[in-house]
Amino acid sequence: MPYVITTRCVDLKDSACVRECPVDCIYEGARALYINPEECIDCGACAPVCPNDAVYFDQEVPEALQASIADNAAFFSLPLVDGAPLGNPGGARSVGPVDADTPLVAAQPPQVGTEA
């Protein structure tokens, strides 16, 4: 997985990264954004525009946020949507917002200043 959106994004879903992504691989969950690891082309355009410092190259995720690596991928592999995994639909715009999150994100306490 090239880039990861960490739990620093929970309830703060700033969409600057979505606007910068040239391949539409950043999906919106109920409380966070997720990068599809199979669709990301590793361009890095998303990381510098994130005002929450939530996006990292997978090899550079701080130790305290390491659980976000597997969790980000889980958004696409767990049966979160109608009992089935989201998989690799080929673009977030065609899917739209998903009213679900991974267990790690769902367990996070609400963040101050939330947009959700």
C-alpha cells in the first residue's frame, strides 16, 4: 500500500486530498477517508495538502499510527457495505460516500472540531 490515511482524519474529513488525487482512489467513509491500496499510484499528491497531517507513505507512518496501515486496507476488504467488501470499484466518485467505517475508526472517540 503506497499511501495511508491515518486515524488523524477521523471526524475531520478535509477533502483537499480528494481534490488532489489524480486517480480518484480516496474514498469517504462515515467518519474518515481511506485510500484504496490497489488503486493508488503512489504519486504522493495527497500528503502535502492534508491540513490534519493524516496522510503518510506507508513506510513513514509514525509508530503510534501504525494500526492505520492495515485499517486503511480493511475498509476495502471487510464486509462493511451490505455484507460485502467494497473491493476495488475503480474510483471513489462512482461509489460516493459510504455510510460505514472500519472497526478501528468506529472505536475512536469523537474529535474536537468535527465536520461530520
